[in-house]
Amino acid sequence: MKKIVVGLFGVCCVLSLTAQAQTYSIRGKIGTYNEPTEIMLQYMSIEGPVFQSSKLVDGQFFFTGEQSYPTEAHLLLFPNEEGAEVQAVAFILYAENLVIISQDILSNAHIEGSVINDPAKPLTESLTSVVRDTINLPEQPHKKELEAKIRGLKNTSLGAVAPDFELKDANGKPVRLSDFRGKYLLLDFWASWCGPCRRENPNLVSLYHKHKAQNFDILGVSLDEKTQPWQRAIQTDRLAWSQVIDGQSFDTSVALKYDVSVIPQNFLIDPQGVIIAKNLRGSALAEKISEL
């Protein structure tokens, strides 16, 4: 799949479940951040990954576009401060006018104007429900993709056994997820071209060296298409844990199996192979690892 960068333009929408592409808008205010602090929207469209970015003005931002089916989306905020963590929030993106507000940081934001984003339910549960509704719409052209998404959501729900897989490392050696049974494992999906991934890598390096002697490990799955940038990034970022790749980007069987539609994305797996947490970053991830 090709990566698609979408510009910003002024269109609004209303919730209307049909089998056609639906317009969405996201308007928000996060604290009082100003440029060069940047916020990024990531999600998977039928054509491939979409990335939109915007500078913040007094904390305010706006995104709009079209999406053919409900999907998980991530907002990532990059504070222009030395050592500051990347802030993130995940939500369901489809045919709605969303308002996302926080008085301080993005991670504390709440969503207004949404029917399908229910704060009382886990995101995976809400997304599974709305995807099922969308599959049953008349003349649904994306039924195959939506069925695959439901399988991926089921595979990676909290409490599920993480699906096993095998990919090769930089030396061509096969590596299986099940090789790590008996340890707490962070399964990390990333790529050399992914800015948020690279910004998170120093945190992972610190966690790895702090806890590697305490029954903890990391397995990196690259969504790079070419091995040279991937290998350079591993050396530059000093990633000392196991790394695998198959060069198929988001079309890799592992990404599809885990319903990875944006990166960075991770899954924390216990010694029995059960998924116990998803998409933790920075201090939240460090706190969780320290609890194990």
C-alpha cells in the first residue's frame, strides 16, 4: 500500500451510515499550545495509510476528509519542549463531526459530538459493533476489508491469546512470536519513516535496558518496504532487541492479523501469550512495565 498525505480543507459532515465514503471533521483544542507544536492524525483508508498534520494556534486545530468505513484513528501531539513525551489519543473515525478537547494534554482529552465513540466502552468493543453494522449496509463494497477488520479486532482484544507468526530478522533467521513465551513481551509495530515511532524509540531503549533482566523483552515488527532504511534506523536508534520484517508494509500478514492500521502501535503480552495492554507509550508504558 502507498502512504497518502491528505491536505486540510473546510468541509463538515453529519452521521449517516451508508456504503459510500463519508465525510468527517475533527475540531479541537488542547491546552494553549502554539506552533511549532504539531498535531498529527493517522488512520487507514481503503487506499492506504493517511497522515494529516496541523500546527496548533492557542491549542486549536482542524482536520477533515472522507472515510469509506469505520476505523481506529490516532491523534499524536508533539510538544516543542526538550524531553517532552509524544501525547496520543485513539478513537473511532467515520461519518461524524467530532470535537476533541483537553484543558492540558491530549492524553486527557474527551470527545464530544460522537455517537460511535462511547467513553463507557472499550474502543475495540465500540469499533467492532459499528463495523458489524456497516458490513450489513446494502451494496457494501468493502465487505471483505471489514470482515478482516473484525477478525483483527477479535484477535487483539484484551485477554485474547496473541496470534502466533513467523518473520525473518536482518540475518534471514526465522523468529516466531511463540519463541518469547515465558516472558513479558512488548510487540512493537514501527517503521524507519515513522516520525512518532522514532521519537518513542529512546523510551523503549531505556525500558529495555532497565527491565531486560526481569523477564521482559521487546520484538519489533517493521512495516518498512526496504531493508536498508530499516537497518540504518536500528543502528541509529540503538535498538538492541529482536527485529523482523517482510517488506510488505501494512499489507504484511502480521499487520493484517493484528489489525495494525496506524503506527506506532504496540501490544503488551504476558508470559502465557495473553494480550494484557495495548498502545501504551512514554510514562504510561514505563509505569505498566514496572508493575509486572
